[in-house]
Amino acid sequence: METIETHLCHGGTLGIYRHDSAVTNCSMHFSLFLPPQAKTQRVPVLYFLSGLTCTEENFTFKAGAYRHAAKLGLALVVCDTSPRGDDVADAEGYDIGKGAGFYIDATQDPWAKNYQMESYVTKDLPNLIAAEFPQIDTKRAGIFGHSMGGHGALTLFFRHRDLYKSISALAPICSPTQCAWGDKIFPAYIGNDREEWKNHDAVMLATKAKDVPEILIDQGLEDQFMSTNLRPDLFEAVAKEHNIPLKMRYQAGYDHSYYFIQTFIDDHLDHHAKFLKD
């Protein structure tokens, strides 16, 4: 692991790091905020997954999360949204290829060599964090995300219940099997078997979920993607049908941007802190 830069931030430390991943077969970047409490005790960790076109930098620089994370004693890890590099497969459009890993493990060529983002988020990155940052208690972990990253947070939470104690999302893609983004990436990454697609769809996974802690979702009502690609109504319906505790908040006037994320980020950190405390 290589340290690119570190900065004192709200009494803690924000670092940007690079490492070679055997999972994605390329160099990956992530940011990590250690709160001031990490100087004297082990702290829980919260993973944030970003949306389409983003890198680890978007949340790191735009979300305004670190003041409150420092107060709550939460470590925050933000990874990239896809593999990177000249030898990594790419395609035309912002919603496939680099910047659009969708947090799944690709099985189809040319994507399978590098696009192993589910394994990266759930295995490779946590193992690295545990090895390099002993002040982080990786057994107390939560996950959240925005848009494509909200899809990733929800699906990885349901698929890896042993890894995460808390879950939330901001404007997530709730059912990619029922939207244009899913129709584009699923055939490319994992093939044409629609039954396999369902294994990466939060609405479908929720029908089989058990013992789920309260889920917090915020959705802006002026979000241009809400009724076409996000479909929070579908997740709200399945949560009600299957008695999944859900706090779905529709926020009047808010769009899909980081201004929306900034506004409600403290509420999400508070939500996770309830489940991640000792």
C-alpha cells in the first residue's frame, strides 16, 4: 500500500491511498478518514460506495462528512467505482465500463478480468484495512452509498449479512432488473440469464431477507432519475410486504447531486452510529 497524501482533518486524519489489487488486477485508490478517537481506541468503520462516473474523490471532497464522523468516532472508507488503467476494458457511455462497476463480479469477456467489484468491496479492501489500520475494528462495519453506490450498498448488505451491522442509502438504484441502467450493464457484465440478474437487485433480495436492521433511505423529489432508474417505490413496497424496517424519506426540492448528499449526510452517520457503537 502506498500513501499518496494525508491531512489533519477535524482532529483526525484523512488519507488517500493506492494499492495493487489481486482481485481487480489493477491499481486501486481509496480514501480513509480516521477520527481523533482512533488515537486511543479502536473505532468502527463505515464504507461509502459512490455513484456513476465517480472516483473515491467525489465523496471525499464534496460530502462534508468528516466533521460529524469525528464527533461520532467513525472511520470512513471510500473506494473507487471501478477498476482503472490503460489495460482495463471500457466502453462508450458513462453508465458502463470505467466509473460504472456496479459493485458486481463480471463473468463475461472482456469485463471479467478486472471488473470484480463485489469481491473487491467485500473481501480485498476490508482485508487490506484490517492489515494496515489496526486501530479500526472491522467487525463493527456499516455500508452506505449513493445512486449506483446505493444499489451496491443495499445488495452487498443483503448478500453478505455477516459483514455489515448497518445499512443506508441516498437515492439508490433500487431495482436494476427493472430499469435501463440494468438492461445495459447486466448482459455485458454477467450475461443474459435474468434469474442471475435478480441476485444483484435489492428489491429481489429483500424478499428473502431475515433479521434486517432498520434501513434509512433518502430520496430527493426533484431527482431526475427517480421515476425511471431509481424506483424507490418498488423498494418501499417490498419492505412493507416483507416487514423490513424501513425509514424512507422523500425530500421535497432536492435533486440527485452532492448538495443533496451534504444536506442529509449527518443523519446517515447518526443512523449507522446507533448500530456500530460498542
